[in-house]
Amino acid sequence: QVQLVESGGGFVQAGGSLRLSCAASGRTLTNYAMGWFRQAPGKERDFVAAISRSGGNTQYTDSVKGRFFISRDDAKNTVYLQMDSLKPEDTAVYYCAAHETFPSDEVSLFRGSYRYWGQGNQVTVSS
């Protein structure tokens, strides 16, 4: 079983930056594509970004393209979400998730693809 713990969230002014980290334990992440999702109050949990096992394939939702960047460091068993040029509409609880894809290098935009989830980390962007 994989345990995921998000960190790095907090309060930031519009235009600022934050970097979220997702640290995994229980097993290595080398067989897993990793994703970030977010959920604002009263809304569905939406896809933000994903990265394949190799790190060579990434996907982003349109609203964050050019501003958010997902990466992974398998030596640290950690995935990151660098968030730049933050906007108030980015305010949400951000969740890290793991999707076992071995042996493929696929990524998924769908919540149902991800078996393991962190408990979430709040990001608040003020105007």
C-alpha cells in the first residue's frame, strides 16, 4: 500500500508562487504515474497535472498550462507541483494521487484511475 502526504501549501498573494510536495512511503513510486487534483468549496475534485512513470510524459489542465509544472524525484520518492503566477481561482485543497501503470508510460486525467490519495493540502491565493 502507498501512503501519500502533501506539503508546501499555504497563503500567497495573486501572482506569487508555491511548490507542493507529495512524499510517498510504503513502496517505491517507480511503477506509478502521479497526479495532482484540486477541489474548491462546492466543486468537484478536478484534474490539475500528471506525470508518467518515466517523467517523460506530462499533462496539464488548460487553466494551469504555462503556470504549473509537475516533476518527480524517484530518488526521494517524491512528486512536486511548482505553481507560479497564482490566481485566486487556484484556491483549493490540492491532492496528490498515484496510478499504477507498469509497464506503460501512460498518464490519466481521470480520478478513477488513481488508487492511492493523499489527504490534501490547502492553497489559498488572495486577490
